[in-house]
Amino acid sequence: VNYLRGDIGIPPGGFPEPLRSKVLQGRGLEPINGERAGLTKRYGEKYITEKDLLSYALYPTVFEEWKDFEEIYGDVERLPTHIFLSPMVVGEEIELDLGPGFSQVVRLVSIGDVSETGTRMCLFEVNGEQTYVGVTDTSVEGAGAVREKAKGPGQVGSPMPGVVVSLKVKAGDKVKEGETVATLSAMKMETSIPATASGTVER
């Protein structure tokens, strides 16, 4: 039954019908491939592979936590395991293998002070070129606000991972829908973040 449900993947050519449908219907089960539509709608079709589908079927909570992590920090698959588990220290240099004939040498130059938003600006050298990256410091989580997701109406979210470089409003200010409330820096570009509705800023 687990095989016909799709617990270990989809065989070439698919499952024999109507055998599969009748077996699952008799056990009150839904086919795993039927969950693809919901996952692709939530995360995007190009981000859901057969491997992801199987991971969700076996460990749905772990899968969702990982996707939430990816949404904030991006694809970290090519990071060496020891770098993913242990942060770099100032002066450390690593080589990232990004594909055949394509690699990058990354060196951590400096780490800035923690900001009110719980992030630090870190200076890296990537193939000799300097670039700043905002990094969340979880060790000071209690001292300031850490990344929070917009989960409902009246909340303002970021359209992409980045660093907030300026706030245009403060608590108590009245704003109109579409008015810029913050500026986000991502991929060497600055993006204005608009208010999603008219009202008063609470925090």
C-alpha cells in the first residue's frame, strides 16, 4: 500500500490504474503526488523536485522548517558542511566549488557590531572583491528584533532576502497604502518597501 501511495517515489511510467486508485480509496489514503500542487503553489514549481516531494511525505514538519530557512538565507547546498555548522572567523578563507571550472575564494575580513534589528554587517572578499552581507546574530536574539515574517493583513514583508538600510517611519506615524516605509538593500541594489495598507504604524 505504501508503494502504491508513492512513499518511495513514482516508478517510470507511473502506477497501474485503476488498481492504484482502488487500493488507496479502500484504505482512505491520498496519493503523495497529489500534494505536489499545494507545494508548488506555496514554494514555486522550480523549487519542488521529486526529492522534495518525498521529503515532505516522510518529514513534513522538517521539510517546512527547511523551506522557511531557505526563504531567508537562500540556497546553502554548496556550502562545505563545516562552514554551514560552524561560522567563519575573521581572516578565514574558503573555496566554494560552484560547478565544473567555476569556484570562488571567499575570505571573511571583518564583523560589524550588532544592530537594533539583531544583524551584523560582515565584510567579505569574494575573489578579491569586497562585499557586505547582513547576517542574523542569534546569540543576541533577546536583545533585539530578529527576522520576523509578515503573516497577515496590515503587516509589511520583504519581497526578497536582504538588509534593511533605512526606516522611513516610526511607531505612531500614519501612512497611506503604497507609501515607502523602509529601504532594503539586496544584490547591490536598494528597493523601496511600501505599506500594504493605510493606517497607523504600531511597531
